[in-house]
Amino acid sequence: MKGALGLKIEVFDNQIEGALKALKKQMLKEGLFQEMKRRAHYEKPSVKKKRKAAQARKKRRKALKRMQQNEFD
């Protein structure tokens, strides 16, 4: 992750449930849950390299799909 994340949730009228829901949604969007899971155990360099390559493939495929969809619009 890059730098410090500025997650900020404001609580109005002691509505904790809504604030927690908003916080969870923001953390999912930022990928923090995935990051915490990944850091729970040591990851060998070879496994880390494979994971990063798979993420790059997925990102490339997603961008390509988005570009193709924009051509037809």
C-alpha cells in the first residue's frame, strides 16, 4: 500500500452501526481486508512474484475489457 490512508468516518447522533457499515465499505474499497489477510503469514518471494503477476494479468484484462466496451458505446 502507498503511504498512510486517510480513512475518516463521521458519526452523527450516536449512530455507530451506520458508521461501522460505512467504514467497512471504505476498507473493502481500499483493499485493506485483503492486505491484512496477506500480511497475516509470511509470503515466500516466489509466491509473492506469482501473486503480483496474476494481479497484473487481471488488471490488464479488466482494462482491455473496459476499452472494448467503450468502443461499442
